[in-house]
Amino acid sequence: MRSGPAEFRPAHAVSAGIAPAPPLKGGSNYFVYHLEGCHREPYGVVNSYDQAPELIRAHLRQMADAGQKRLRIPVFHHRGPDSGTVMDSTGGRLSDGNAENLSRLLKAVAENGFEEVELGFFPLDANDPMNWTTVDESLYAENLSVIRQVRELVVRSGVPYVLDLVNEGAPPPEPEYRALLEYDKRLWADYTRAYGTADTVGFSLTVWSAGRVPQLPEVYGDRPPAVLEVHLYGKPHDGDEYRQFMDTDAAMDRIGYQQPWIIGEVYYNDPEAAAGIRRAMKDADRPVRHLTQWQLSRGAPCDADVAPAAAYDAYAKEGF
């Protein structure tokens, strides 16, 4: 299995009348191995891997047997106690135990035939730049150090990978998020100075993605990622997945961004989402590299209600 970053297709404009290449086989976000109703603590697949290694490996086999080839693994962290899902990053490093658990999880991912993994960084609580009014130097350094540590671990694993530097961290346009914009600009400059742009989607975009697109050139300057990531969750006040896709595509066209997308989060095994996204791909001529579903059913009251996200047929039927 090839070591290093996943091989991105370069950004390109799609010629009229030529269909984009079909998506690569996708899969799931995988971050909890057990749920008690809406309660996910302390069942994180990274920091609690050593509590249920056989069960987690069985889940990976289930997902692989269902045709899934890619995983997105959230890395939840904060300056505070380890909860079993959220890891303590005080001082800028995950504990030796958590680092070992992540390495063992990546080894299990490779052994089950997955072709690629995405690591998404979820800084929470005080570490979450979405909550800042100014850039906190100490917490900025802590978050960057965690990214470097995790990147080193995934490179060492040999699993092809890509990184989302802040989950849903593309900044909204409102002035109260100016600190997030400054954080993103600085993190992008520091990261790409050290590692280049080849192994990252930058900062994923959440619903409503179209409103965040105009800020992207300020974040990325003249070195945007070769592949961008959007998250699509159809909601009554935000439109369905088709509308979200089309609006975000149009917003990117206006700033000259023709890159392919990774659709990093969608509802679990959802036929409506799958059909809407497939229709939008045709209407917009926007290539989608692959798709990973979240452990959440449409209409569920939780952050996650499915463990594991084994079923994938709704998306597979639409070519994902």
C-alpha cells in the first residue's frame, strides 16, 4: 500500500459535453463504536481503541464487506480531561496511549483493505477557533502541534491519507468570525510552508456552504487546495442536498474555483441525499472525488445514532 498523501486529481475546469470521471468508492465517518441512546462517551474509536479492539476491527470488516473503501476519522481534542471520545491535547500532544491507539486503528484500517483515510481535526471547547474573538497564541500553538503529531502518525502508518485542518472551519462572512478567518489564514500558511498543499482539503465547509465560499480566497491566497470538502445536510430552512450543492457550486464558479470536491459528511445511507447529490453533479458538472457518510440518520435527535455505519447501499446505488 502506497505511503503518503492520497493522490488528488488536479483542479480543472470540466469541458462542456464531457462528463466528469465517476467518483471513487466512498465510505463512512467512523468515530464511535457504541452508543447508549444519544450518549457516545466513552466510546471513541481513537482514544478508546484499546477498550474494544476486536469490536472495532469487526466494524471495519462490516464496512469493508459492504463495499466501503474510504474512511473519515474525526480527531476530537481539547485542553482538558480525556472523555473517551475527546482527547486531552494540553501542551500540544496527544498522550502516548492515545497516539498508540490511533496507530493501532490505522493498522486495522489498512488490514481491512481500505484504500484511504481522512483525518479531520475537531478542536473543541477553548481550542475551537469558532468561539474566539482574537487568536489565542497558546491554543493556536497547541492545535498546530496536534496536527503535526497526527500527520506524523498517519504518514508512518503507510495508509494513503488526506487531512481536514479544522472540521467545518471555513469561515462565515459575519464580522464576529474574524478571528476564525485570521486563524485559518495563519494555519494554512504555516501548514503549507511545512508540508505543501498536496495532502489536505484545507478547511471543510458546512451548511450553508455557499455563504462561506467568498472568504476562501482570503484564506488560501494563491495556493488553494487541489480538492475541497463540503458537507451536505438537507434541512427545511437550508434547502435539500441538491440545492445546497448547486448553490455552493455556483458560488465557487464565481470565484474561479473549479476543484473537485470530497463530500465529507452526509446523512447515513440516505436515498434522498444520494439521489440529490447525483443529480446536482450532472447539472453542475462538478466532479466529486468521493463521499463519506456520517453516523447520523436524517431526523435523528443526536449527533450520532448509528454504530457502526455499515450500510452504504443508498450511496453505492448512485455510484458512490
